[in-house]
Amino acid sequence: MTTREASHAGSWYTDDGPTLSRQLQSWLDQVPTSIDGVGQIPQPGARVIIAPHAGYSYSGPAAAWAYKCLDLTKWYPLPLPTWPLSPLTTDRQNSKRVFLLGPSHHLYLANCALPTPECTHYLTPLGPLRLDANILSALRLSQQFAPLPLDANEAEHSLEMHLPYIHHLLSRNFPSEADFPPLVPILVGSTSPATERRYGDLLAPYLADEHNVFIVSSDFCHWGLRFRYTYYLPSSLGDPSRGVSLSAHKHKQQPPTDPPIHESIAKVDRMCMDAVEAGGHEGFLRVLRETGNTVCGQHPIGVVMAAVEALREKGEVEDGKGRFSFVRYERSGLVEGVGESSVSYASAFAVI
């Protein structure tokens, strides 16, 4: 048996457990318990979130908004919980497992990958997280998943950056690590729309189970020459397919100001977020095609959207549910010149 080490601890985030726990809790405490347009959080049944995966100095506070919206329990008709959550009682039933989907940055995949059977735990500076051997075995039997070697697993950050938040929240809701719901990590490659629908169909029964939680790892726009993405939408144009690239020499000398570049970035991100909130998998893909937006987690988002659509087609999602609500949007900087760059971070939740 093997464990996945916390390979980015000490660089992307602190490797000191007590310091990390205090840091995570401070960010969670900064998120209000009620959000305009949403109401009290966590909302009962908010079992799916989208949250960023950059270094914690960049995206840790933004991710807290998604995690504070996450309902880790199956609630019976009780008053809305207050934060922090009260100790476990016999009046509620705990989540069975946590599915974690993230994009592959280093290993090329046209499908999805699962950790090899020898890998039993993912480590964090806060303690280990146990993998769900039974569910992972069942998924492997579908023959739809590639194996994820340990070295490639440890090189990838998109899943790891969520592990401390998961451990921290579970530790507040369960009496010991032995009682934690196990983890089902899935690395999602550069999947085609048809492939995303296939994985959506496969994962839909797990999403339908009200005891399961789904966490989707994604940053949003990566803008700048170093990302080979300098899309810009002038104020005079409303059609996103008519946006222009600012990599040409003339734009480097005199960047546009109507609107400033950072406002164009925000507009493009908002188009993508609006498409996710609308709930249509194809609509999200269309905006990505029109703008080329570099949403690095677009494929895991697409898989989960396809899973929701599969449930909706079967009548297994109640009216008004299964749609994401974005609660936070931040950027690493406000770009004004073409030589600058930024990465966007967005947090959302969905009640299923």
C-alpha cells in the first residue's frame, strides 16, 4: 500500500499543520453567514461546489467562500445550521463520500484517471484522507478510467490544493479521522464534449445519492502572453466571437482602455459563469468556443454539468435545483497592459 504525499506543502501552502488549520479557519470566518441573493449558508443540500486551486496566498480566501457554502450532511427538516456547525447529533446522517474532480496540468489525458489500487490515502499537513477503495474499484471495473501513476499524481496540484480544506471541514463535523467520509479523487483530462457526457452518465448515480459531496477544482481565466491568451472584447462589440487578440505589436505599445483589459477579462469570465449558472452543458461549451477562455477546470466542470443534465433528463433533479450559484470572484491582479498577466478565481455551489 502507498500514500500520496502532500508534495506541494511548504511551497504552495504551509506545511505546518496548526498554522494551516488556523489559516483555513480565518478565511472561513471572513465569509459572511448570509450572502446577498443566496441567503443563509450553508444551504441544505448544497452538495456540489466549484473552487480554485492556486497557491493559498492567491486563491485560499476565494476558495473559502465555496467551502463555507458546502453542506457536508444530509439534513432532516431542521432549522438552518449556524456557523460553526454544531457537534454531530442523531438527527442527521453524515455524508458517505467526497468526490473530488480536477484538471490534469502535467499528464496528457483524453479521458479521466484514478489513483492506482495500491494508493490508499492522500496525506495533508493536517492528517491523512482515506480513499474509497470500494467506489474506486467499481469505477475501474467500468474500464473508462486510466491509471494515475503515483509520480504523476504527486506532480499534480489541482486535487491536492483542496485536500487541506476537505480535512479541515471534516474534522469539524466528525469525531475522528476514522469517521471521515472517504475520498474519490478523479483527474479529468482534455475530454471532448461526448466524453464529458459519457462520464456524466457514469457519475450521475453517485451525484444523485444525497449522501455524496462533489468538489470541482478550477481556476478561471489565465490571461497574458505567458498563457498565450490575450483575448479582448471592446465595449463596442457584444458578440464574444468577435473578440480580438492583443498579442499584436500595436497593442503592446498602446493597450486599449475601452474597457480596460481587466474589465474585459471580468466580462469574459462572467459570460462563462453565467453559462454555468444557466445549467446547460452545451451552452457552457459554446461560450468557451467563442471566447477561448482559459478556464483550466472546464472539463471537470463539464463532466459535472453533464451529470446534472443526465439526472434532469430522468426527472431526478427537482425544479430549481441542480444549478450553480457563484458567490465569489477574484483575480490575482488588475491587468492594464498587455505585458501583464492575471489568473481568475471563482467559487460556486449547487443544491442537488
